[in-house]
Amino acid sequence: MVVTAGLAHLSAQSPNPTSATNPFFGSVTARLATDEALRLSLDDAIGLGLKNNLGLKEAENSEKAVQGQRNEALQAFLPTLTLTGSTGVHQSNLVERGFTPGVMKKFGYAGVSTITRDELTEGRISFSQTLFSAPVMATWKAVGAADRSADFARQNARSEVVQQVASTYLHAIAAASEVDNAQALETEDQLLLHHAQAAHEAGTASNLDELRARVQLQAQQQALIAAQNTLEKNLILLKREIGLDPGQKITLSDPAPFGELATQTPEELRAVAYRNRPDYQQLQSQAIEFKAIRTAYRGRRLPSLSFNGNYAISQVGGIGSHGNFAAIGTLSFPLFREASLRGDTDAAQAHLDAVAAQLDDLRGQIDLQVRSALLDVQATDKLVEVARSNVDLATRTLADETDRVNAGVDDNLPLVTAQSTLAAAQSNLVESLYQYNLSKFALARAAGILETQYRAYLGR
């Protein structure tokens, strides 16, 4: 019965995921609910998701944090200027410094107080800069690679948002199609019940036919309720992903897309993925980062050169001012820190080896994902073709059974069966179209071109 399929479809829906389990299911609410329904296209939904999705916001904030670390590392290359000013009273005990009254008497300063008091006012500007340091140079290269890695992580998050929002939008379209199909079948069942009642009253049909038609109508009403509930939950999830208030009414303006995909080989897609996938490029940047960190640790065995200087104007007790300065160049040679240096270098090498292993694994994973996605696209394309044929056959069967019932050749049991068969065929077609589009999304994501080419892959 149709009601069985409808309720099974409803119970199969998993609870709406939340940002507590995956930040890409959440968003920053950027638009409060209004009384007017908002028409939302797929492009509009993706655009809002790229602005407001929580997962992308977190990736962008992480990138900003890395950029801040890069600015901190830049300071090691820049000169440091410090301007200080001070004034105060200094009181000293000459006895404490060894100038006892006896000593003072020997120098002819008998009777002079051994407590001195001076007023000192001073302004000083200091300058320091590292002229050469191998660890500083390697650290700068490492933070540059970390910055690029964070940028690729942000790009990967953008692709995740596009896939998540588009998949949810397509799921909502499929749910809307289920509602439309259920409403159309409900209308047909109401007409069937009306005919069965008229035939029963005219004495040309039994009471069983009327009861059977009424049961079919109520079953279809249950299926419609289940489909409407599923659609509303999918719309709520979509709004949470793109920053709309859950109470905002929206209307999906795009129909279920369908378009054939040009034939592509795994080798072609794999080459595209190596050039475009952010996660692959992110790992490559991490490899550069850890290699630079290892170089920085090794560079601590080399000497470093720095320059420090200052110029000050001092005034003591209001007597007058005078200038003084210092210019100091420092060449530092590390003599022995071998245990620490070797430990840090070995740790950095371990991280580098781990990233190299991950890169090698990701190459194989990309090949696997591309080949699997291609197989899914081919299989779901054939499923759509078969589902379309089944809908056509079920429609023709229903038309034939309707004619037979209207002609009084048969009762309405075969007609009810034909309606259920058509309902199942229409649901299978909706699901097949949804799975076909999802498989094309997966293929574009595996190739690293989802954000730029999702329209082409949908055939829009």
C-alpha cells in the first residue's frame, strides 16, 4: 500500500543533524524571519552558505590566527625601536660603597655628608635588529607554508559548504517532488472514491469497491502527511546551514535538475584532482612547513649576528644635559646543545615523515574516490533511465485499468494496485534523480572542482 511506503520513508529519515556534531550543519543567523516567503534558488542557497555557514566561519578564523602568527614571525626580520623617558630622585650611601668618613678625610673631604641625593632625567631611544639567524629565516618559511596550508583548509571548507548546502537543497527538492506526487495521487484517489460511491448507489458495484477506494484514499492521505513532514524538516536543516531563521518561510525556485555528464576517464579526473584538490595542496604545504621547521632546528647550530644600539640624553640635578650612546654588534656561537638540538630535529623529521606518508595515502585515496564516483555516476544514470521507464509503464497500466473499471469490465482492486505501483515508481524516480545528482557532486568534489563547476555537473 502507498501508506506503507510513505511511513517507511518518514521513519527512515535520521534526526536532523546539528552543529554540535558537525559545524557545517550550523550557521550564523544573518537574516531574521519575515512574513513574506523567500524564493530561494540553488545558487542563492550556496551563496548564503558561503557567507554564513559555521564550519566555513571556523576555517576562516583559523586562517586569520595563522596570519597573525606570520606577522609575529615577520617582526624577527624588522628592526625594533624603543623610546623611553624617565625622571627620578636617586639617593645613595657612600659608606655602602666603601667611602667611609676616614677615607673621605684622606682625600680632603672631611665633613662632607656620606649621603648623596641626585635628580636624574633621561630620554633614550634603543634600536635592535637581527642581521643573520638561520632559525629565524627557516621559521619565516615555515609560517609561510602554514599560512598557505590554512588557506587551502579554508578552500576545502568552502567545497564542503557547497556540497553540504547543495545536497540539502536537492534533498528538499526530492521531498517536494514526493509531496507533489502524493497530492496528485490523493486527488486521483478522491475521484476513484467518488466513482465507487456513485457506482455503489447505482447498484453497479459492490460495497467492497467503495470500502477499498476509501481505504486507498486514507492511505494516500497518510503518505501525504509523511511527505509534507519530511519536506518541512529538510527545509529547516537547509535554513540552518545558510544562516536563515528557522521560522522563515522559503520557496525552492529550482526544479530537480537532470543533465547527462560528459564521458571522463579516471586518469583525466585524477590529474585534475592533483591540481585542484585543497586537501592535497594543504598536505603539500604542511610538508614544506615541517621541512622548514626541521631546517630551523638544524640552523640553531650556526652562528647568529645581531646589532643593538641606543642613544640617550641625561640631565643630572639640573646642571645640564649631555648625550651618551652605545653601538654593539653581537656574534653568537652555540657551543654545545646537541641533545636538545637532536631531539627537536628528530621530532620535526617524524612530523615530516608522517605528512609524507599521508600524502602517499591521499594519492591512492584520490584515485579510489575518483574511480568510485565515476562508477556511481554511471550506475545512477542507468537507474534514472530505468526509473523513467517504470513510471511510463506504470502510467500506461493505470490508464488501462481506469478504462476497464469505467467500462465495468473489472472491479477497482487492479486499479488500486496500479495506483500503488505508479506511486512506488514515481518515488523511485525521485530518489534515482537525487542519487544521480549526489553522485555527480561526489565526482566533482573528488576532482576538486565542485565550487567552480557544480552548475555544469548538474547540467544547468
